[in-house]
Amino acid sequence: MSNLWMTWSDINKKLEDRPLVYWGAGNRMQKTRRYVSREPEFCIDNNPYEQGTVEDGVKIVGPGALFSDWRPFYPFVVITTTGFLDVKKQLESYGLREGERFCVSPVLKDFSILDRMATHKARILFTCSDPYNEKDKRGGLYSMEIPSGEFAQIRGGHCHGLAFSHSLCAIVLVNDTAGGIEIIRQWTLYPSVTRIELPKDARPHGVACEGGWIAVCYSGRDEVAQFLGGKLNATDTLSRKRYIFGQPEHHVNDCEISDGRLYVSMFSYSGNWKKDIFDGVIMERGLVGDPEWRPVMKNLSLPHTPRVIDGVLHFCESMEGKLYKGMNVLATFNGFIRGVDFDGEFYYVGQSQHRHITRRLGASNISLDTGIFMLDPITKCTRFYPTPGLTDINAVMVSP
């Protein structure tokens, strides 16, 4: 937590040798007075209609009063308004530092998440599978800056899976326009790109990396291909239904590799999703020498994005808007979610424009927005960063 937030004990210690000033008239100033050992000199408020009045025996004045001659000690400001982020910027513009010259009253502790989420900095990479052609170039790999929400296309293409290979020190991107997998080094300035071509009927979606391994899901074949050192090592089928009926039946989509285990999400365990049997599943097997696929989580509605984060399997139940952490629902959204990552403090969850509205009728509401959610796992508070002009987000990754 930033220095903007202090305990009552810390505040009273600060006030042992300096005057007290409140910033923000109202009931939160009155509540704060119960816990503070020193009486205030006055209370500052930016509202001109409050200035010149008296509240609870405290004179309300404008910001100019802060620059009175306070020698030898300058006052300590305790902010008592819910607009504390704006007041913080104002105080910083005066050259004052949080924790040294001002803080927010602990009575506003429920609002502390606003400060953490508004000031947290991260760079998020995400893929978009929108069209990419001469007339429409929306699809591709994008970068988004947090907290500004500014985003830009890094690489064009009809893109789905996204992962980072530590052994290659490279981004691994599924780009149909490029014909398969792109391995991108130095992606921020002058990218160095190598490619792994994939079968034309593969319809590749998710991709995952561990060590020298790269796994990619073939939605067009109900298969998962595994590459080692850039060369095909094995191709595993999830069932023989494609060979029997001549077309994919399970809709294999995303994958993850963790501790030598391969996890795969697909729409239907039985292979009947085209008949509206959405018995979605997360499957697992050993990466090497394990012939058996085992269900980990069953009866899911359009699952995507198995990700092992801090040793725990996470995944999205996209149709229901649910993000799972293990067997528990971490958060529920009102849109179609797909793609998740964690930077050690916040989760980032992708949301695409909903294309299954009739199946969600009866829900409290259905979000049609596309963008990235920032999620605090403790309070479950979210902040939404829209991506206007885009429709489908497939993968989300905190930039290495």
C-alpha cells in the first residue's frame, strides 16, 4: 500500500510537533476528528460555497490558506474527501509528498483500492482475432499501458494464442495470417521473427510454452501438437471422432504446460457441442510418455484459457463470465471472457463482444463491450479498459 494510507497511530505521531489541517468538509471530516489527538487549524475545501462557513466548530477555507506562514513547522494535511485522488494531485502540484506532508483519513479505507488501481502501472499484451486484410486491419497483437488504457497494434494478423518462452526469451504468437506460429524477439523495437508453419486445416488457437516445448491447439483437427526445439515432436488427438465423422467435434481451443503436464480446454467432452451439448472440459495428461487424457474440470460452458498461476490452475468459463481459481470462482463478469494473466497484484482478464446473447437471456445483464478488466483478487473490485473498434480478444499476457 502506498504512503497515502496511514494508520491512526502514524497520523497522531506525525501531529506531535506540527499543526493539523483537514481537506474536505463533511461527515468524514467529523468522523476523523474522533480518532485524531490534535484539533485542526481549519479545513480546506475546493468548493467555494463551503469556504467561509464553519462546520462542527472548524472554519472552512480555500486552498490558499495552506500557504500561510507556518514556521517553524508546516502543517500535516489529512484528506477527508472521497475525491482524494484529485486532492492528492493538487497537493503534489504544490510540491508536497504523500506520507511526509499529507495522507488520506483511515475512515476512507474502503476507497484505498481506488488509489491502488488508479496508480498501478503495467503493460499488457493481448491478441485480437478480428479480420486482417487490405480493408480491415484490426486483428493482431496489441500492447496496452496501464493505467492510461492507451493501446496500439504491435503486429498485424488474425491472431489467437499468446505465450512467453523463457528458454527462447521470445513471445510466441499464433498468427493465421503468417501461416502458423511466430516467435518474436525484441518485440518492442526491431522485432526478430522466426516462424513455425502449421497445417492449413489446423485452425490453430491456443499456445503454451515450457522449457524448450511449444504446444499448440488445432481446433480444426481436435489435436494438440507439441514442438521441441522448433520441430514437431508429437501430435495428439483428443478422440477419434474426427476420423469417424470427418470433422472436428470437440472444439479444442486453449492449452497450458506446467511442470511437464499439458492442460487443454474444449467445448464438449462428448463431442456434441454442434448439437448444443456444451459439456465443456479441461483435460490433462503428461507432456511425455503419458497416453491417457484425464478430465480435470467437467460440465463447463465454453471454457478457455487454462493458466497455472502461482501453482494454481485458473481458467475462464466464458459463456458464464466466470474466472476460476482452482475449483472456486474468483470473479464473475457480465460478458464473454477469454484470456487471463496476473502481475503479482492484479489479474487482467480479456472480454470480447458477446455473440451468444440468446443463450444468456435471463442473466442480470449482458455486456457487449470489448476490453481488458483489471481485477483486484482481494476486494473483487474491477476497472475496465475498453478497446473501441475491436471485437474479439483471445489471449492476455503481462508483458515480460
